[in-house]
Amino acid sequence: MMEIDFDKEMVGTVEVSGNDKLDLEALTAWFEANVEGFEGPISYTKFKGGQSNPTYKIETHPKNGQATNYVLRRQPFGKLLPSAHAVDREYAAMTGLYPTGFPVPKTYGLCEDPEVIGSKFFVMSMADGRSLWNGSLPGMEPEQRRELYNALIDTMADLHLNKPEEIGLGDYGKPTDYCARQIARWSKQYKLSETEHMPKMERLIEWLPQTIPPQHESSVVHGDYRLDNVIFHKTEPRIIAVLDWELSTLGDPIADFSYLMLNWFQPGDGRAGLLGLDLEALGIPSVKEAVERYVARTGYPVPPMEWYFAYNLFRLAGIIQGIKKRVIDGTASSAHAKSMSDRVAPLVDRAYQFALEAGMPE
């Protein structure tokens, strides 16, 4: 699938240079005041992925005692679109879910004062496990692949079964009209960052809000749930951390689940896509098996997903268009943001095709 962070297959960190540098003295003072048990000094590097919200590995070097690694995630520096890069929402989602036992990092603190390092940021624990990027899971046995995909589906189902009001997230968003709100949001964001006229995008902006399927349930939705946004245990087929909660809110779990299922309809080109692969030989669940597993765990009805696929690809196009605008403005963080920005038109074309399959008149 065409993902938000196209450079995230590049695992690891790099030395921080240029505009991505942080004020180490100010950051250390914030850690001392806000992170329980912290002992410095600290050093930091930047993860190669995490284009939307730049992400850093913070290492401590105490004179006595055990060193601790943290992860710092911040908004990009510079002018931002309204409601974009919501690190405060990421922090709230993980803080609410962590006590339930759902696999998210532990949060240590949120800084909403941009004067500290130049933007809002939060600090969380670092998950020590496996990051997997290639949907075909090369080098594994069929049973291993099936177990990992089953864990991916089951963990999403477990997220959707959490009752927001029972975990302190009852006011995390409006529980109803999720797709309508998302379409309105990303239509607005697209217009604010528009760099060229795209007739197919205009048609989607017109057609999608007129044809929204009914929302039968409401839950916490991740908004960007996929293979490379989770960390698996080093040896066991279970997820120890779900990451990148920037797009999370309350909403329609079927819209969230259909985003994951898009991978089955995207080319298997060494990324998360599975289309064209021999899933049975690989041991990866088929679309039917994946849907049946999700339904069995949640009890939620899953209708035909062509409309949801069109909606999700439209939404991605709006997100990537914002990155494209930041590339043009010179505020994009990742060295690979330019290649990412070239994906807008293909996303729109694929969304348009799914919309036709869902019944949109030519």
C-alpha cells in the first residue's frame, strides 16, 4: 500500500544535522523536571523514518546505574496546517490505552511549550523488538507468517473492542459520523495545500460525502494501522507496541479495518502490498480469512469494502499533498519527502478506480 511514511523501510537512526537539531541543554532540563527516574547526560540520533512527525532516539549516560533509552516525537518545525501533526493526540491515545494492557509504549511526558525545542513533543518508552516492512515476510516459514498476520488482525480487533469511555478516552473525538468528518477534514487540508488542479480529486471530494455507508459501531480508531507501524516481539508472534497514533480518534472501526485490508489489493513490490503473491503458499491469510477472523473477534459486520478503499486512498492523497506542499515550502523533515510527494497522483487515480467499482458514475 502507498503509505504515509514511504521511507520507513530504512530501519535505524542517523546523526542529526541542520534543521533537525534540538537544544540539548533545554531538553535535558525538561527531562529532569518531567521524567521520573531520569538521569543524564543524554545524546540523541534521529530515526530515518517518521516523516510526518520527526522521531528521535534519546540515550542516557548516567554515571551510576543503568542507561535508559527513550523515544522523542515532535511536530515538524515551521508553519503547519491546522490540526496536522497532532503529537498531543498521539500522547493522549497511548496514555489512555497503556493501562488496559493494549500494546503501546509507556508515555513519560508531553511538552506543549514550543519554546523548549521549537515545537510540541512527547517522550515515550522504546520498544525492543522486530520492525517488519515487507508484506511477504521473506525468510520465514508459512506458519510463522500466518501467526504474525493473525496477530496483526487480532491486535486491531482488540483496539476496536475497547470502550472509549471506560479508558478515559470518551472525549477523544466525536463517536459518530466519522467518515463524513474525515472527508471534510482532508478535503479542507487538500485545498489548503493544493499545488495543481486534479479533476479526479475534485470528483472524489464531491462524491464521497454523498455516499457514506452507515456507521454501526464506534471505537478508538488508529487511522494508520499497518505492518510497519507495529513492533513485534523478538521471537514470539505477538505485537509489543503499536506506533504512530497521530491520526487516531473515535470513529468507525470498519473504516480503520479496511485501511489495513488495502494491503491485500496493492502490488507485492517489497513493501506491505500483497497483490499478486501466492498467499496460500506463503501462509498469509486470504482476504476472506482475514475478514472472517476480524468479524469472529469483534462481532462487527464488514460490508463490501470498495467504498472504504476509495475513501482511505483519498484520505492518504490529502495527507501526502500536505507533505508535497511542505517540500515546496522547504519545511519537510525527511530526505525522502520529495519522492513521497510524487505519490499524490497515483493515490488519486487508485481511489478514483475504487470509487467507480463502488458505483460512482463516470
